[in-house]
Amino acid sequence: MKKALLFLGSLLLASSLFAQKTPESKSGWMLGAQSYSFRLFPFAEALRKIDSCGLKYVEAFPSQQIGGGVTGTMNFTMDASTRQAVKKMLKDRGITLVAYGVVRAKDEAEWKALFEFAKEMGIRNINSEPDVKQMPYIGKLAQEYKINVALHNHPKPSHYWHPDSVLAVIGNNPYLGSCSDIGHWVRSGLNPVACLKQLEGRVLGMHFKDLEEKAPKTHDVVWGTGVCDIPAVIAEMKRQKFKGPISAEYEYHWENNAPEIAESVKNFRMIYTKGSIK
């Protein structure tokens, strides 16, 4: 009994320490990074960088080399032994693969293979910009596998740049929704808080950014120092009781952007806790 109580106590202490370091986790927010932020490096090195930023979740993208002694890319067509090697890589780093994308599949058979991959790897969200004609069978597969398909918004003129085009195809299927890229909304001249309000209840995941200016060709900056109004975005996420993956996607200073991502994560957690970085 004494050993059991000590074990329970250690678990509670570990849980408390984790909550202190990752305050957003109590809201069901899985703050991590899109490995595309580290596209110049293999996935194994991306995991090391993500860990150094104080993050424990990752969104993988298909064309990244795996590395770490494993050949091939993170494409969902990888064979069984490669999948096991990637799982071990993730486990050894203590990082959870929660999302995958942005990815497309050419037909129903390929979509089914993608869902099989997601199921085996424990992926919660498939982030995609599929052909509208594919949505009926994508919706059926999402319900069958109980895996979300979150429609990502690249800037206009991409099809899903505006929330209207997302809402037009997701219907009432709870496994279909938005992968809300707040930076790309700003690049498209949209207000990210207004877009989140329009998509309320259908935001399944997010690509998180802050930008230097409200312009199509602008670049990423440390969160809380740009034009995306990060405090208002976080407040809206709280109001909606959002739960799900939040991927830091930092598409600037590619050779060494981990320090800026780490600073962004620090600011995010400060804003989450205190409402500002001041």
C-alpha cells in the first residue's frame, strides 16, 4: 500500500510539474510544431529542435527525409519497418505525433491508405486541401476511422483561403473541420479572430504564426511581436473552448529558427497565463 501511495504521489507531482511548464495543456491544447519549420533538416533532427523549444507534439509533413539512420521520407506510403523505426524515434524523444500534412491523396484507395497510416501512427488530425469532389468519401473514411480531416487554408487564391469555402463542404460531420492557419488568413487580408468566430465549433487544429505586416509577401516574427494580435486569438480560442493540436509553423530564418520558435512558445504561454507578454 505504501509503495502504491508513493507511486501515485510521484505521478501527481509529475502531472503538476507538466501542467506548470505547459499551462495550455489544461485546456486540451496540444502545442507543438509543424516539422516543416525545420524542412532543411531530417525529421530526426526536427524532433531534437522541437524538444529544445519546450514542445512535446509534432505535425509531420510527407516529403521530409527521416534521418537518424532511417532511409526514406515521412510519406504515408512508408513500409511497416520504417513506421516502427519512426515510432521508436518519437518515443525516444518523448514527442507525440498528433497531426500530418498538408497532404493530398489522388483517389479513394490512396485516401484509405492514408487513413490506415494515420491510425497506425496514432495521428489525430490529417491536414489537407482536398478536391471538393473527394469530400463525400473523405467524410465517410473520417467517420469510419474516427480521425479528423482538417481543411487547411493557404492564402488566396487557394480554394480554402476563406472560412466560407471550408463551411461549404464539411456539413455536420464532426470529423471534418478547419486547420486554421492564422498567418495565412492575415496574408489574405482576413481578420483571424473573425475567421475563428465564423468557424466556431469546427476548428479541429491550428497552424500558429505571427507576421511582420499585413501583406501577402510578409514573413514570420516571434509570436506577440507582429500584426496577428496573438492575445486576441488566444482569448478567442479560450472562449470557444478549443481543444486540439496547435502547430508552430515558422517559415523564416530557415537555417536557425529554433530560438525564435522557443521565444514564441515562451510568449504564447505567458499570454495564455497573463493575457500579454508585458
